[in-house]
Amino acid sequence: MDVIALSEAGFQAAVAPLGTAVTEDQLRLLWRVADEPVIALDGDAAGLRAALRVIDLALPLLEAGKGLRFAVLPPGLDPDDLIKAQGAGAMQKVLEAAQPMVRLLWQRETEGQIYDSPDARGAQTHRGSVDPRPLRRRNPRSAG
């Protein structure tokens, strides 16, 4: 329903996965259409978890010039609800405020941490939950 509402409101490049999970193939298709597609997600905890799953899926697939942006909807509203309640302009504002995926990734990695000393900041380097090995394999300049 959200994609239909977006299309009817003039957002012609809207797509949606069948179900809730985005696949690697779907990401590759999105990147064929746009270098930095915007993924709109609900503004609740489940929406944030979904965004982080997409980021984890995308990281090993990233290539130069490709990325993702995330538009976080107001809590309790999906695109259809937002358009019905506030119009297409409200949805456009949400899309324009989309955050780069690195911001959400950084938020996850630093959430609840205190960085008031060099030691605390250095500990973050060793705590990270992102496995950099898939990224190194795709980098032809890395040695391993």
C-alpha cells in the first residue's frame, strides 16, 4: 500500500521488497537505478533495527560511489499514513532529511559510550561490531 500511495502522490521511483527483508540482489538492483537510494523506514525501534540489518547487508557489497540513505518516518506513521495525514510535502521533507548510512552505523557503534578520555575513545576501535574483513577483500589495495 505504501508504494501505491507514494506513486499516487508523485513519487515515481518508489519500490518495496515483498515482505520485510531486503536482499543482496535487491540492493544491487537499487544501485543500478541510483547511486545512493533512499530507504524509508518506520520511526520506531523496529524500523531502526531494519535499517541496521540493511546496512550490515550492504557493507560487504559497497563499491566506490555507492551508498544508502535512510529516511526515518515519524513514529507511528508509514508513508501511506503520512501522505494521508499531512500530504506529499511532508513525505518530501522526510526524504530530503534522509541520513547517510554511515550516520546510523556510527550511532549504533557509539550508543551508550562515553568518550571523555583517549583511552575510552581507543576502546571503541576494539569494540566495534562491524567486521571489516569483507570490506578488505573487496579493496584491491589491501593486502589480505
